[in-house]
Amino acid sequence: PWHLISWSHYLVWDEYQADLVKEISQGTPIIKDVGPIWFSSNNTSVDVPLNSIAVFDVTPKRLSMYISLGFSFEYYTSNTVNQFLSDIQLVLSQNNINMLHKVKRKKQSTDKRYESKVNQLIGESNYIKVDPGADANQVIQKTNACISMPFTSTAIIAKQEGKPSVYYDPSGTIQKNDRAAHGILVLSGIDELQKWVESLSMEDCTNN
């Protein structure tokens, strides 16, 4: 029920959020674009090897959690998230790029199939699991580009930092022009992901 919001002052990340507030809020509130609002962290230093891309997903919950809420459709299931991780690891490996995967803090409701996938990826030579408490901003700043799951805020942070930033949808069900993308490119399927990663490599070669 967004139309019920009636505060007099809003701080937003970008013009996309500002437009949304103007459209749905009551009255004529003051709206300030302040850029991404920082996350908390445990100040853990992140060691990032050269030629690395930051990857941010959404931790899937156990199926029983979604059933109890009565959802008719849920995007963030273990099938979707695991495919997201598998596709990215494969494509980055084929292009000799390291995958820095920033996982969320573990909870009891986390799907065990997701945990198994992460444990499997740890055995891959180009995969690096980042401490859940580490600063997402630091990870983004130290890597070459950013791949996020739709529609997490890390893609917006990377864009603000001047890093190549995309949303990756392995299922192909997300609309590319969805307003929630904040104007960030949405890649659908592994073929589009492969072309985007290859374009980064070509750009690096051109710059060098």
C-alpha cells in the first residue's frame, strides 16, 4: 500500500526512487537524492585478486517458508539462485575471471540446497566466498565489475561507483524494462551473460 505513505521528507538513492515517491506519495514532500545509503559491516578487510567480478545474490529460503506465506509465485528459490551462481561461475571461468561471491549472513531458514551449491563452488579455482559481514562497498570498489540478482541494491551502488554493473536473470522471466532495474541492464540467460563478459574483456584489451 505505497499510496498510504505521507511523510514530509524523503531521502532517496537516485532519480528512479524520486520519481516513484512523487508518483505515489501524498502532498508535496521534500525529496533529496543522496545516493546509495551505506550498509553496516564488520570492517573485515577483503583481499581481491586481479581480474575479479563481484557477485551478489539473494539467499533463498526453505520451500516451506514460501508455502506458509501463501505466495503463488516466488522468484528467489534455490533453483533460480543456484542457476544464477552456476552460470556466472562457468562463464567467468571460461574467461579467466575470478568470482567474488558476497553471501548473506546464514539463517536457519536458508535453503540447504543453496548451501550445498555454495560448498560445491568453493572447490572451483576461480570462486571466492566473501565474508558475509564484509562491506559490500569495499568488494565493489576492489573489483572490475558487478553482477547482481534482480533487483538487489548492489547493482545501483556499483553503477554509482562507475563500475560496469548488470542484473542477471537466469530464468528469463524478468522484464528488461522493469522500473525496479533503475536503468541498469538486465541480462536474460547465459548467452547474454557470456556476451557481456566477453565485451568487458574486449574493453580491457582496447584500454591496454
